[in-house]
Amino acid sequence: MKSAFTVLAFLIFTMNAWAQNFLLRGKVTDEQGTPVPFASVYLKNSSKGTSANSEGEFQLKLAAGKYDLVFKAIGYRQQESELILNADQSLDVKLQTEIYQLNEVLIPANGEDPAYAIMRKAIRKRKAHLREVSSYTTEVYIKGMQKLLAAPKKFLGKDVAKMGKEMGLDSNRRGIIYLSESESKLSYIQPDHFREEMISSKVSGSNRAFSFNRASDMKVNFYENMQFWEGLSNRPIISPLAENALFYYNYKYLGSATENGLPVNKIQVIPKRNSDPVFRGIIYILEDSWRLHSADLYLTKAANINFVDTLKINQQFIPVGNKVWMPSSVKFDFTGGLLGFRFGGYFIAVYKNYDLQPGLALKDFKEVLRIAKEVNKKDFNYWAQSRPVPLTEEERKD
């Protein structure tokens, strides 16, 4: 009888443990122990995951069970970790810098760089990748942060140092002036219909630059010929995958690496003319499917962008289902200055729980934005439990 009771108690304890959610925390660093900011962390063969913060710290709430976790960041080798979770746990991960081999590619004198053959195939597949998902829903978390990096002691007769102290800036007039978080459910149906339901929102400070507080504002799709970013640019910005991209860009092959058995080609994107509205940087193209694996691009004042001097766009994709890849995160980093003031910051969107067969119809898109009741009334405990990207110490203080 005693042993039967013991077995029953053990079973009840086990069932309770497996019914709970536990918090997995950790830090992603490189070989030297330097944090890898905004690394992607997700469950293998799923779209559930998160992103590390600017200090490489991540957190993920999961039910008890056995998991295969995938850690990846642009420029680093993807790493997988097997985990059995039955209590709150810590897991630190070191990512190795990815080495892209040139594979003894020889370019004859006056010959064409191998990047052009790859890019022609990617451009030919652009429209197919643009239209391969007819509709989807996804959950989106957005965090935005803007900092004052430098300021004069006085401006228009005002004591900036005194004003800065009241705003929580340090003695050098530096610190966070704006911080926001939001959660939304985003729905999409071809060709360009979006509907967003904002679930929660939290803001501190004042936004004096520009903002991407809505999930639809964070829309970046390099399979589109052009990016239309109203306010940021008076001209549409040409994608490196656009039908006419060869008129605007030069390309340079930087090598390839293998991820999950698939070759990934690293291509440098170089403007042909500095004054054109074009990107610079690196894109990564998957062999055979010729789809975008990730992108690390930026714009400068040469492209005549507004508000900022430099805008960096970092986008990562993950496989969803058998053949489709969807964005796991997109991040905008920016710096700028005006009249002796320097500012910088970022906006990051993390996507999870994709449904590629949501059964949507056009009638569902009569309203484009719904803001849930008391969207900005969620308390500290709610955010502590739900935010996927941990706050840094500076952000917690703010």
C-alpha cells in the first residue's frame, strides 16, 4: 500500500511538473566571451522562439519537456543544443564565427564575379518567393529604444545639463530618452493586405525621431522590387533582388558555408552610384532554392534618407514547414545628429507562432488596426512574464 501511494504521489508530481511553464534564461557570446547581440533563439522545426537583447541575454518560457534549441546570428555558425526542461534553468551558448570558403573559385581576367550568376538566379526566383505564401498569421513583439549620445551644455539659452538630469540622463547628457514595447497579432493575405491587433503596449519617454511601433511599420520584404518607407525616404529604395537590380548594384562573391546541409552564399552588395536610393552591405542566398537566408544591409545619407545619418537593417529567416522560410526577426539600428545633439537606437521585431493556413478572407481586412481594450494598462508582472527579449539593466532602470 505504501509503495502504491509513493508511485501515485510520484505520478501526480510528474504530471504537475509537466503541466507547468518554466523559464529558460541564458547568454549568447562569441569565442572570446563577447556578447552576440540580438541572436535568434528558437525551437527546431518550429517558429516558436525569441531574440537575445543587445547584451546577448535571452529568455524563453516553455512547458516541461525535451527540446532541440537553435541559436543563430548573422556571421556565426548555427548551433543546436538539446535540453530537458523540468525547472527554471540557465543555458549559456558560445557561437563560432562562420568561415565562408571561396571553394577555389577562379575569376579569369576581365571575367565576371561568381556572385552575378547567383544573383541572377535569385532575381529570377524573386516573384515566386514573394507569392509562395498566400496568407499567414503571426505574433509579433516589438521593442524600440532611442538614446541621446551627446548634447551641448546649453541650447537656445536653456541649460541642457539641468534638463537632462530631470530626464534621467547622466552627467554627460547621455541616456535613454524613449523606450517602447508592444505585442500584436499580425494577419496577412496576398497581395498586400495587413490587419493588426495590438494586444499590449508600454512606453516611457518621448519619441523625437521616428518610430516603428506597429508591426506593419516593420514590414521589410526584399522580394519586393522597392521598399516604401514614408518619412524616412522621399524615394523608394531599390532592393538588391529587384528585377532591375543589376542596373543599380555591383555584387561580389565572398564565399559559402554549409548550414543544415545546405550551402549558403555570402554576397557583398555595392551601389553602382552613390546617389541612388540603394542599400550597401551583405546578403546571404541559399543554394538551389536561391532564397534569402539573411540580410545585413545599411543606408547612408548618400541615399538621401531623412532624420538619421545611417540606418542598418538586419533580417533573419527560419524554415516554417517543409519548403517555406519566414522572417524570425528584423532590426533597424540608427544614428543621427542635429544642432550638436547626437542620438541613436534600434527597433526590433520578433516573429513567432506562424500559421500558414489561417483560413483568412478579404472580408477580415476591413479594419487594418484594432487596439485591444486597456492595451497600455498591463502591469509589471504581465511584462515580466510575456516579453520575449529581456530588458538590459539600463532599460530596466528607464
